[in-house]
Amino acid sequence: MGNERKSEIRLDSLSGDTRSGTGAPGILVDFEGRLSVSRNTLPPELEGQLFEAVLGSLAKALRLEGWQLFDYKILTDSDQPPVGQLQARGDPVEIRALARSLLRVHQAGSLIQLTMSIGGHREILNEIPVPSDENSIRRIARYSLRQFSSDVIGINYQRLMLRALLTEACLSPKPGLVDPESPGPHKDMVLSTLLDGAAAIHDLFALCAQAGFLHRAPLPDLFEALRPAGQQAEERMLRFTQGVNTHRGLIFCGGIACAAAGFAAGRGLPPARRILSAIAKRMTAGIAGRELAGIQPESKGQSVFVKYGAAGARGEAEAGFPGVVNGAMPALDWAYSNGLCRRDAALMALLSLISRIEDTVLLTRGGATGLQFARTRSGDLTKLFIRRGAVDHGALRALDHEFTLRNLSPGGSADLLTVALFWHDIERGEAQSAGG
């Protein structure tokens, strides 16, 4: 294997239809992966994980691009080194480019030699110098697998967070909030504005989950490390929405929620709500006092803290998101156990949040009286819907009308609804199906 002469396949000389697999046959491409280090350098279980990191991620990438996969397997034999095989059909130029880019990203690519074959033509796609000492090889293997795992976690959690974000944005009828039926009391945004904001910030959540997965320092350091990414996401949001604040609160709460979920995954902990809550609490310990007390108010959240003593999103995070864990997620539990759809389950969770948290957006718009009105009316509807076992959309539209007349908007509750949907999904095991 080491003396094999490298030759590059001349793809322009190949005949056949190289169009995508949507109805067109394309060209059959075979991949074979072999260890580029001596046998027994790595533990057998680590060898198998390396093959999965390289061949498995390549298979997923090809599938996402729409190419046809016919064969993917890892052959193991106690007497022979393992061999990974993958067969796909499509445009060989694009398939080779995709494989090479993957090998550049994952350090595991330096330990698995990947060969691409078309007909009788073979090409080694990676010839990277391998360290000679076994300790370095094992260190690279373990690091690359950890990096690979963090990438998978980041992608899966980003998908689920985006799903939660879009569920909240498109949910209706939402009292006092922008939805497909009405902008509520908002004069500066409509549904498309919310979707623009979502498009601007969704990359943040993969980064936060990956950072949490890889984090090994004290948890407060993780929060501080994520600040620059949060600030960049906020700047993108304002560019995409032409200056409208659609998701500043979610950048804060959602970033913490994703980092906590990633941290749990990196420690092999189940994504149970109490565990995620405890991690978020440790991440943000003391943040409300540090950032809100004894300062001149520069933001709406700081102004509300000075006037009402409400710590808002910072207080919720510092307490481990009690509105999410003790209110919204139990509401989702009840809704699903009673056969309600995702839409109505989310509406029940939203009412639970409005009725129990100190929503600083409500305080800003309606003062203490407005907050109490929103809490009471939402609590009354929650009890009514539980008695009936169903959500009354007409009653919610009437409440939306009342909120709009009073200029009330529970924006903080909307942000925490997204967190609740995300945590609830991963607790139920949705992350595995998201990985596809």
C-alpha cells in the first residue's frame, strides 16, 4: 500500500451521464478506506470509529448532496486490518471534490487512506505524512474523533434549534406576537422579518453546541468564550432585518441552551431537562448581578431591571431557565400525552411561559399592570384548555386582540418557547433522527 504509485483519474476522459441522481444515471464511483498506520497501533474499537468518522461522514455528505448510495460497509477480520467500502453514483468531479474537502477538515483523514476508483482507474485522494510514534498517532485519532463527534452534535442540534425557531415564528394564533395571521402590536415587523432574523442567526447554534461539546475549562469560561459569536450573530441579524431586533433575546438564551446541550453530550450525560438546567445555571452564575446592578441603563433590559428589579433573560438563565423546565416543558408533556399536535402543544407551552415568567418585554410595553394582565389572562386560558383537553384558537385570537389594543407583546416568552421546544426535542431523542 505504501509503495503504490499515486495517479490521478482524468475525469474529462470518462464517458457517461454525470448529472445528479435525480433520474439521471451518473457514473459509478467506488471508495475504499484502509489504515495508513501499522496494525495494532490503535485499539480495535478506535480503528472502527475512525472508519466511521471518515467513510460514515462521507456517506452522509453524499446523501445530503443528492447522490445515490449503493454500498457502504466496514469489513473487519481479526486477522486482517479493517477495510471500509463505499459506492456512489453521480458526477465524479463533484464527488471527488466533496471527498477531498472532507479529508482536509477531519484529522482522521491522515490515518485512513482513501482511494477512489472509476472503472479500472484508481486514485489515492490523501497522502498525508503520519507521525512515526504511537502516542502521537493515538492522540491524533482521539482528537479527530472528538472533533468529528462535535461536528455531528453541532449539525444535529443546529437543525433542531432551527426547527424550534421556525415553529415559534410560524405558530399562530400567538397573543401579542408576530405570526402568519397578524403582526400583533408590532409596527416594525411582519413574519418575513422574523424569518430573515432566523436565517441570520441559525449558524450560531451549531457553533455553541460544538463549543460546549469540546469545553474542558470551568463552565463560566464557556459563556464568556461564546460572547464574540453572539455579538456577530446580533450584527448579522440587524443587517438581515434592516435594523429590527427580531431575536436578540434568543441569541442569548438559545446560545446558552445549545452550549449546555453540547456540554452534556461531551460528558456522555443524557439531555434531561434537569441536567441541562443545571449546566446553564453554572454557565451563567452571577451574570444578572454583574451586568445589571449598579450601572446606568443602556438597554431596555437594564432599564426594566432598574425600574422593576426584573432580571429578564439573564435572571432566567442564571436560575437554569425555570420557566422552561417547570412550565413550558411540562406543558409540552401534557399536550403530547393528550394527543395534541405540535402546533397546539407549542401554544400551551407559550401560555404557560406568559403566565409565570417576568417577561421584560411585557414590562417595557405595559408596566407592572400590563404584565399582571397578561399573566392572569394566559393562566386562565391554560386552565380552560386543560379542562377541555383541547386548545381553542378562537379564544387565543381574542386574547391577541386584547394584547394588541394594550400594546402588549410577550417577546421574552417567545424566546423561551424556542428553548423549550429545542430541549424537549433532544430529551425525546429527536437529535438521533435529525442526524439521519
